[in-house]
Amino acid sequence: MHSIDIGLNLSFDECLAHYEGRIANVRTRSVDGRWVIFPGEAIRRVVTHDGVHGIYRLTFTDEGKFVSIKPLR
């Protein structure tokens, strides 16, 4: 499996758009500057009443399929 660390700074309203399916994917930068796109449904696991803010580790299969998201800070 592969992992990449990303920074997220999404308001609750932005998270709601992903949750409701109005926006399918999240596009952000990794901490090393690469663009990363992953399924919006993934943030359901880490969203709070303030949204999603911080550094997270995304884990993918060898084929590039999303597996997990975990907060680092």
C-alpha cells in the first residue's frame, strides 16, 4: 500500500457539498507539493462541526484505490 500526507482546510459547508454528493472528489496538495484527488466521501470519516482542518495521511492500494484517511495533526 501507498500513502501520502495532505493538508486540508475545508469549511463545514464545503464538507456538506461532498457529503451530499454535489462534489464527488476532493482536490488538494500533498505536503510535498503534488496534486492529490480522492473521493469526497472519504472526508465523512474526519469531518467535525468546524469542517476538516489539518494534516492527514491518505492510504491507497497499489492500484490507486482509496483505503483510509487518518489525522496526523
